[in-house]
Amino acid sequence: MEGILSWFRRLRHSRGFGIHSPFAYRFITHTLRQPYAYYAYSGLTTPEQRLLFRVALAFGARSPFCAGLDKNMTAAVILAKRKDIDGSIDSHDFIAVDAVRAEKSDIADAADSIVGGTPAIIYNSSEFPLAAVLGRMTAGMTFANGKGTVIIAPLPHLPRQDFDVRF
């Protein structure tokens, strides 16, 4: 029964129903569920690349940190960035991690940066210390698709909320 309720809630939230936060509504309807093509879609062939591109662009990634992503997924983030990728994890303003392929040290650094306020998209979240990160967050929102992908927006002006969304 829980599976059916979870599926129904995810379906409702995916269309914006039951979401009262203006940020969350706009993020879900204009970024996660965007039906129209973005300007760089010709170079992005998979839905995962397109999602990563839209999310990085929505958060204004200028200096993203990518850990465990293949070169095609990293290219999606690079298309959305606004300056060169360099520096340490502390200088990054967006994080993209595939928790299965990333190094343990990169995962730990990413978790600390997320708690510090850096937006992120996490693939294969079952291998990521998500519960510990969410337990330390005092503000911000998460968007999970029920298939292992979680987007975390730990922005200080947002109330602490979690959403199940189809994307």
C-alpha cells in the first residue's frame, strides 16, 4: 500500500499539485519537468545528460565539482558552467556525484560541502551518506525521484522540505 501512495504523491508533485513553495513549484515545473528543448540539447543525447544540464543551469553553476561521472555526463555540466573548472572542492558552487563510481574521499568532501550550502545532484544515492547529510541540514529542499537520484538545494532561505517527484 505504501508503494501506491508513494507513487501517487510523486505523480501529484511532479505536476506541481500540493506544492506551496514558489521555489519548489518553479524548480519542478520549469527545471525537472521542462517539456521544451534547451539551447544545448543537440549536444546532449540522453535524458540523464539533459537533466544534469538543466539542474546545473538552474543553480547557476560557474565552478562545478564532478565526481564519478563519465565524460559525457561531465560534458553536460561543462555546457552549463560559466567559467573554467578548477580549484578545490571549497571553490565549487555546484556538485554532481555518482556515488557508485566516486572515490570515498570525494563523497565525504561533497557531503560536507552540501551541508555547507552547495547545491548538488546525487546519482545512486543509496551509496551516499544521504541520511547523515539531511540530518545536518537546517534549511533547504530535496527532490528525489524514487530511482536513486536526489537533487539537494541546501539554500538558507528555503524551509527544510523533501519532495518525491517523477523526473
